[in-house]
Amino acid sequence: MSDRPADVRVHDFREVDTGLSAAEAIAEAERCLQCKKPLCVRGCPVCIDIPAFIREIADGNFPRAARSLKDQNMLPAICGRVCPQEAQCEGVCILGNKETPIRIGALERFVADWERGNGPELPEVAKPTGKRVAVVGSGPAGLTAAAELARAGHAVTIFESLHEAGGVLTYGIPAFRLPKEVVKAEIDQVLALGARLKKNHLAGRSISMDELLDYDAVFLGTGAGLPAFMCIPGENLNGVYSANEFLTRVNLMHADAFPAFDTPVLHGARVAVIGGGNVAMDSARVARRLGAKVSLIYRRGEEEMPARKAEVLHANEEGIEFFTCTNPTRILGEQCCVTGIECVKMSLCGIDASGRRSPEPIEGSEFTLDVDMVIQAIGTSPNPLLVSLIPGLERGRRGNVAVDKNGRTSIPHVYAGGDIATGAATVIEAMGSAKRAAAAINAMLKGE
Amino acid sequence: MYKVESATKLADRVYEYWIRAPQVAKHARAGQFIILRLHEAGERVPLTISAVRGDTVRVIFMAVGKTTQELATLHAGDSIKDVVGPLGKPSEIENYGTCCIIGGGVGIASTPLIAKELKNAGNHVIGIIGARNADLLILEDEMQEICDEFYITTDDGSKGVHGFAADVLKKLLEERKIDRVWIIGPAIMMKVTSGVTVPYGVKTYVSLNPIMVDGTGMCGSCRVTVGGETKFACVDGPEFDAHQVDFVELMQRQRIYTGQEKVSLERFAEHQCRCGEGGHHHE
């Protein structure tokens, strides 16, 4: 496995990481200690039997490795690429104490890619139960719930408002990190289990709440789609984007290929990206691929960035300039277009509620960066549209749907999982909560 | 795929399409819109729902950009790749008393559904439709039939009152009490016309048409400033209190992609020429 050289990859949207060869995968799998009480499994939000699938790889039995993996996770090629393994399974791998942990993510990806290339095998599906389940949203949470419930024999209908399924996997994560054909293939696998996909259906609008609540069970996986803005002057100037808009234009609408594709996107010569998470790194690296000189502005230090270390490194390699401990105060413009961004340096002092060092502006440290485009990647909050239309659905403090540990909402047969329930989190956490909710739905439908 | 049931040219560059989209037709209310995407390489374009009949919805558009020009080449029986809706909040329909609904140019398309729902709610409905000249007036008979009172204005006096809808509105406001006003048309027309109701303190709605992508509140492309706050037209609107809207910003943001739109249009025109398409099959 190796990353394509930065000076080559910044000119295209092809995958950065080229993956393991079969020989590399077997060699890596052979390093696994096959712990009796594997910590890695406990570190996995969807409880993959990690030693089991790694043992199959070591034995060179890739079909059985794939079967074992898909027993717990129907989206392995996606998870192998975008999971923050360093904070989960790999983070607790016992080998990490002395040498490097097993590269579980790379192995997961290898098996999934191998299977995709060799004709995937479909898991067993229980016989029809006659129960109807509506799944709202086809992102990581919705796809996971749909797969689990379809496998249990329920008639699952997925409602997706966009013209493509996948949610953030499709519109948010760029192809150089998650190729779109990989996403498509894994969605096709979920649909092959019998789940029906209704695209262009915005729940609450294209299907009424009554129609939705008429299903035997409803799973809400509508995500954290609402982009946050900083609320600083100049934010509505032409050339200021939310990361969601910028990434959607490129990833979903293919604006990078304009005019062959009809959707345009501005190509800034000097772009400022605000934020320090994975979405900020993605935005910066997409802007770089569109030809911009990119400055990334983050109010804390590089250590505090919520983005995966690998993504920060990739961004660095690709020539993204980091302005850490810096906060924007104003976006400057002339003739309604962006001409610059005024920032202030921050000092880190004390520890705030999030457990990170709290940034405070340093008086007199203001400076201006000359930029012609700004992308704000400072977070998203739960999509309020559908949940505000369901009478009696209790909501948490941040507008999320209030759920118990099994994804139950305040309405008996309505469940929720993923970012709509937890607030913005990772793909795998969304999948984990969807899996728990699907298990609870399944138990309810079976009358347990 | 969503089938075009009928395609008619109503006026110069103005087309009326009925599109089969059952899930939209079933739930559509006045003031809402659809987003359509013509094909795999298409962009997502919002269009107001102008009428509903059975499983079909009507849209009326002016073929000015690449996508609307391409849409205008479709015939009855052709298909559109994607249609999603109804999107946006429905108009706030209540029995207010006397309501005036004004459509300017292609914005007239939005007026019949709103007028009809206001009428059904028990309002006395006054309709005003205006265009540059008589040839550009659309939906005249339809509005005449729905409204209790009906006025036509043309900028050049070729039909109805010589002048703007704003002139008729001003006269009406001087003569009697009007409880609510709706104005739908080009941004500049909405800005000017809604200015007329300010001194009379009449609550006035306008339907905003900023650039959108998803239309479900996810991207913020359509953000507008209303009462000093940023709102998303796709989910918080598209109708807003006219007196709170920052129209200058709206018009600026509508021009973000002027350069790219020109490139796209020229490329399309060139392609049409090579294929020998005239684009006038509807007459």
C-alpha cells in the first residue's frame, strides 16, 4: 500500500491510497496475535469479528474473510477507507504498544475490494415477515439500517431526497478518499438484499407524515445536513461557500467537469478554508485540485484538529498552507465578490467544555489574507426539516432527535440513528447507532 | 424518469409543461416548487409548481439559460431524469379578508394556485398580472376566472392598464383596505412593487428565486437575508415578508455564475446548431 505522490494526485480526483496487494495483505494479517480477548472488536462500533476475518486473510481464504466481514458490516469497502481506525480498532490493538498496530482498516478495504472485483456473494436473507419498514435517508445510517432489516426479512423502502443514494458518502466525501464506484457497489449490495430505493422522495414533503407513520416501523437517518455559518460580516458575498455546497457541487453534481456537466462552481485562485475537521481537509484538497492556492484557517493548534491525522498529513503534502491558532473576523469584498479575509491570532489557554484548549483572540494581532473565495467547514447540525414536521417527536438540545440507547424516539414505532440522533459524528458511529436501532426494530416487529 | 405529458409554447420563450410526478402532485400546495434535473449531466433547477391535475404538475418557465433552453426542446412523451418536490413551505393561506395577488412576467405562473387557495379560504381575491407587452402575458383567462377582480398591466400599454402592476396596486391601496398582498416576479419587480405597500402597513409576501442546489436545506446556496438574519429560501421560504428582504443581496447572489452560464449557453447553442435543432417545435 502506498499513497500516490502529492504532485501527481493534486491534478486528479483518483484515489490517493492505492491499497494493499494480496501478498501485502497476507503478510499484514500474519502479524495478528489472534488475541483471546480482542480489544479491537470492542473498539469497533459495529462489532466486526476482526481476528476472525484477519485469520481468513492470513489463510489466503478471501471469500470467507469477506463473508465474515459482511456478517457485521455491509459497507466494508467504505469503512475500510473512511473509518478513523487509529481512534478505534487500531488504536487499541495490543501490537501498538511495542510496534505498529495491525492495519485493520487497510485489511478490511483489501477484502472488500477483492470481493467487489471477484463477484460479491450475497448474505442470506430471512424469509419475508410481511412487515413494512420505512428508512428515511440513504446515508451510512439509512443504508446500514436498511441492510440489517432487509436481511431479517422485512420489506424495506428507503426514501432519499436527492437523485443519488449515499448521503454524505456521495455528496460529501470526495472521490480521492472514497471513489464513487465503491459507494455505488456497496449500495447495490444493500439493494440486492431486497431493500427498495425511492430517490427524489423528500420525506415529509413527497410522502406525508401519515403515509410514513403507516409503516410498521420507521427509521430516521436524515443526518446532520444543516451547514453552520460563522455569522461574521461578508458571509453572503459571492464566493463564500458552505463546505456542503462546495463539496456537493463537485462530488454530486460534477462541477469539476463543467461545462460537460451543467453545474458550475467558482474556481478561486486563492481560497481560504475555515475549520480543522475532515470536511475542512476535504474542501481544501478539492479546492487544490480545482487549481487554487489554499489556506486553511483553524482557531486552535494542529494538535487539536478533529480531522484524522492521515488527512491532515495528506493536506500538508498537497501544499495546503495552515494558519492555526487563527480565527476569521470578517470577509472582505468589492463589487459583491470576495477580496480577502480578516483574521485574528488566537492564544490557547485553559481547557474548555470539549476538553480542548480554549482559544482566545490576541489583541492587535489582526491581519488580512488576500483570497477570492472562502469555504466554511465549521460543522453541521441535524437536518430540521423532517423532524419538525413530526408532531410529538421529542428533540434534544441541539435539535437532534432524542433517542434511548436502542434508537427509540418518543413515538413508539419511530426510531432514529446516525447524525440526526447523535449530532455530527463519523460514518462508522452512524452505522453503529443504526445497527442498534435496527436490532430494536427487528425485536419489536417480531413481538419480542 | 418523469414523463412530459404536454409541452406548449405560451409566449416568446415562455413554455408550459405538464410533467407526470405523482408524489409531487399528490402533496403540492400553493407556493411550493420542484427541482428537476434533465439528464445525468444536468444541473438541479428549481421551478414553481403552477398547477396540479391528477398525477401531473405544471411548470411554466422562460427559456433563457442553458437548462431552460434544453428543457424547451423536450416534446410530449419525452422524459426528465429527476423531479423532486413539493419543496419549500406552502403559502400562508388563511381567511384574511381581501387579498391582492400580483404576477409579473413569467412570475405570473405562480399566481393561479395561490389565488385559488386564497379564494377557497374565503378571501376576496384581486388579481393583477403584468408584462412588458400584450404578447408576453400568460394565464390571463385562468386568473380572470379565479379572481373576484382582475387587472392587466403592460409596460407599453398594448393591453390593459398602461404602466406597472405597482401603479394599480397603489390605486387600490388608496381606495380601500387590503389585508394581504402577494407579489411574484423578477427580483427587481418584487422589490419595487413591494415598496408600494410599506406606507400602508400591509403584510406583503414575495416568492424568492435564488440559486439552489439540493433544495432541502443542506447547502445554503440559496441563503437570503431577511430581517437581518440569514435564511435558506428552499426550506425557510421561498415566500418571505417582502419588507424584510434584502433584495440587493438577492440580485447580487443571482449573478454568481453569470460567466459560467454564458459559457454553458454558448456551448449548448453550438451543439444545437450542429444537430440542426431549431427549438421551435411547439408552435
